[in-house]
Amino acid sequence: MTRSTQPRPVVVGIDGSEAARTAAAFAAGEARQRDTSLHLLHALSWPLAGIAARTEPDMDLRTMLRTGAETMLRGAAAEAADVLGAERVTWSVVEPDPVTALWEASDDAQLIVVGSRGVGGVAGLLVGSTTNGLVAHSSCPVVVLPDPTSAAVSPRSSVVVGLEGRPEDDVLLEFAYAEAAARGTDLVAVHAWQDVAPETAFQSMSPLVDWAGVLADEERVLAEALAGWRDKDPDVPVREAVLRERTARALVSVGLTAQLLVVGHRHRSPLTRLGSTTHGVLHRAGCPVAVVPIPTGGAR
């Protein structure tokens, strides 16, 4: 007998902020695109949490906060139901801090969506260093939406993916190709490189360096990373961009008008922090950024 399994849901961290409502709408679209359900998650991260750890919390206050959160979630769920249908939308209020709650949710989710700013809940924490904690250790890809005031672009097109010429590029390409196909748009593969002799300004400007040859080598790196992928999904148009620039800056620049910018993060240990490129992209990008976890050992 064949046992059917339900596809893993899209999970969105939500509080009462406008950024969280935007994140919920984006997540509903992602769930519809993936033909799966949506789960709205709110963590009771409230100002008296530190006091509650030392004294018995005021149960009336806790009840009031939970009631308010449930009311907010019902409203957000009703909006998402217009996109997905009520049977595909669930919500919950949890006690752990927002980052812990989302870590735990990522074990059973296919995608986590969070906003860039909030009023103190999940989205609000992402402005600071807590971004590292969430994205660095999530078991599934995390999409972080940009500050809506950072750039106004309409319409957006393309999925952009950053490639380094390493075996784990396949993990990013699998995700990016699927996103481009689902959105009916093209894929822009970006490979950035810097001067081969950056120790001094004189070396980097040396006429003895064959910069055309260096560029040709870097173009081959990108071509090799893409080898075979066009045959796997020939319906997705692919454009290649090789830039002599810092990686984060190159990705932010190319991704300014993109629907989605895809980067990777290597899981090395429980103490892993985000690399400088991923951190830089998350804090500067003007488009949604998907951070895809790369398991130890490279591609799956």
C-alpha cells in the first residue's frame, strides 16, 4: 500500500507590523506556487519576558497578549485564505523566543519567510544581529524581504543566483532553477571576482597582468558551474554575468530589479555565523533574498 505524504508547508513569521503583513502576503503566494499549505507563526516575545524569567508572570497580562496575538493571526489567516483557501492556512502562537521558534519550525517546513522590519516580534528582530541566528541555522531556505523603503521597482523580473565555482553551486542552482521556472522568468547566474594581486594599488593596476585572460578564466568558472543545467530545464532562459567586483556588491547590484536573489550558507557547526557575503547581501539588497542552506560536504 502506498502511503501519501503531505508536502511541507511554507512558514511565515508574523507580528502586527505592516512588514509582517507584506511577508504574509508574499508567503501565501509562495505556498500557492508550491501547491502547499501556509502556517502563520507568532512568538510571544514581549517586554516582560526577562522579568518573567525571574518572577511569576502576570497571567492577566499573558492572557491579554495571547488574545491580541490570536486576533491578529485570525485576520492575517483570513487574508491568506483569499489566496489559498481556508483549509490550507493554519496559525499558532508559541512561547519560545522568535528565533528559536523559527529554528524549530524550519525542521518541518520547505520555506521560511520573514519581513525586514517589525514592531518587536519576529520581523523586528531581523534588523539586528539576530538575522545571523535565524538564517545561519535554519534547516530549510529562508526568504528575507527587503525594507520596502529601500527601493521601488515595478515590475520585477528574473531570479538571480550567486555562484562561486564550487560543488555546492548545484544546491543553489537546483533551488534557483525551480524558482525561475515557477515564476515564468529567466535566471541570471552571477560570478564575481577580484584582482588577482590586490596587495597594493600598483599591483592591481599593473600592465603585466593579463586582465582579459583573467576574465576569460572566470567566465569558464561560471560556464562550468552551469554545465548540464540548461539541458535539465531548457525552458528556463539563462543569462551569465561575470563581474570584477566584491561578491556582495555585485549580487546586490545585479539583483536590484530581481524577483528573488539566491545565495547560499554553509552549515559547518552549531556556532556557525553568516559569511560576510551573505550578511552583506541581506542588509543591502533591494529585493527578496533566499538563503539556501548548504549541508556539510557540499551538494546533496
